[in-house]
Amino acid sequence: MACEATSIIKHGFYILQAVSPNRIVELLIEHWALITIGGAGVIVILVFGLLLWKLRSKKAVAKPQSAGAGDQDVRERISSGDYQLITDRILQVGGKYKSILFAAAGLNSLPITIPVNVAIQIAQRKKRCLLIDLDLKRDAAAKAFNISDKMDPKDLRPKPYKTPFEGLLLWPGRNFTMIKQMNIKALVDAATEKFDLVLVNAPYLDSSPDRAQIASAAHCSILFTQSPAQAGRLAALMQASQCKLIGNIQVNAEKQ
């Protein structure tokens, strides 16, 4: 078989040698139309194949899941004391995103213990952290750190207060009640220049008239909700405000 194949190859080579270059040119001129059509056909097939490959590649990309009322519930379940998961999530993105919004639809979804304990854990990791509290109804963070008594009611200058934890400062809710026209975005932007991480506690964001301004002030957000409907509304708000969603959590449920 090998000898036969070698003989066929040699025979074909001799035929090619027998055809003069002038004859090859004549054949090309004589059949130029067929050659042109054939070449165009090859190009069309290659272009069509490339387009088909791109379309299949786009279809293969998974679409991000939403958390709307009619969608599958994609929220993470954690216990009320599982602060480590949230802290680790924030530190993972901390190099790129320095301001994190804790967004919720009410205190049942986001008790003050969560942002306070996460802020403490971040400070214990040797990160300078500012906690901005938007719980204007209770000023709960100031009470949690026992600094309410240190605030002079006559001092109307809004400022951050030191906490018992090194590297952790608090911007209490009373600062916003003293100056109602304070620009939250300007505050957060200025804070990111001085702190490694800025946490914004917004337990009533879902019903806040300033929710769009608050959402656009942070680089990224973690949602705390009790229902897929709440999660859907807040997720849509984050998307519209270009605030990257890094967590979607239901608290006080058993871990799954």
C-alpha cells in the first residue's frame, strides 16, 4: 500500500511538471468566472460560520438572576449573628469598592447590630472604617456605641465621633437632623478619601423619599429583606443607581 501511494504521488508530480506555466495562466483566464464565484463562496461560508459562532457564544452566557416578586427567590439565608459572612464579602471587594450601602425595607430586615458588628470586625482587621447611620428615627448606632452622652446638643457642627474601637468612627444620624440639606453623596465621596471602607446603614431605604440619592452615593450594596418582593424593588433601585449589588440576604432564617 505504501509503494502504491508513493507511485501515485510521483505520478501526480510528473503531471504538474508537464504543465507549462503558460498553460496554467491560460486555464486561469479561461475559467476566471468559476474561480471568482468559488472564492466568493468560500468567503461567504467563512463569514457565516464566524457569525454563527458569535451568536452561540452570546447564548452560552448566563443571564443574571433577579429577585423580583415573580422570580425565584435567590437570597442568601443567614442567622442574625452571622456577621463574619458579611464582613468577608465586604473585604473581598474592598480594594475596588470602598463604600458599601446596607439597604433594607425596615428594622426587621436590618437590625442595628448587623452594621455595628460588621464595622467592628472591619476595624479589627486593621482597616480604617467610617459607619454612617441613616437611622434618623432612633440614632441607634450612637446608642450602640454609648456615645450619645458625649454629644453636645449645643454643638451643631456635624462631625464623626470616635468609638471604643481603634480605627472605627461613627457619623451618627443626628448629624443629618441638624443639617437636613446635607448631600449624602458628597459626604461618602469625601469619606472614601480618608477611610479604607465606608459603611452606610439605611434600614428604611425602601420607603425613603431620598432612596435614589442614597443608592447612588455608594459604590456597592448589600440588600437585607424579608420577602422576594422587597428584594426585587431594592435590586431594581440599585441597578438604576449604578450601585453594584454584592449581597442579597434574608436575616433571621436558618442557614441552608
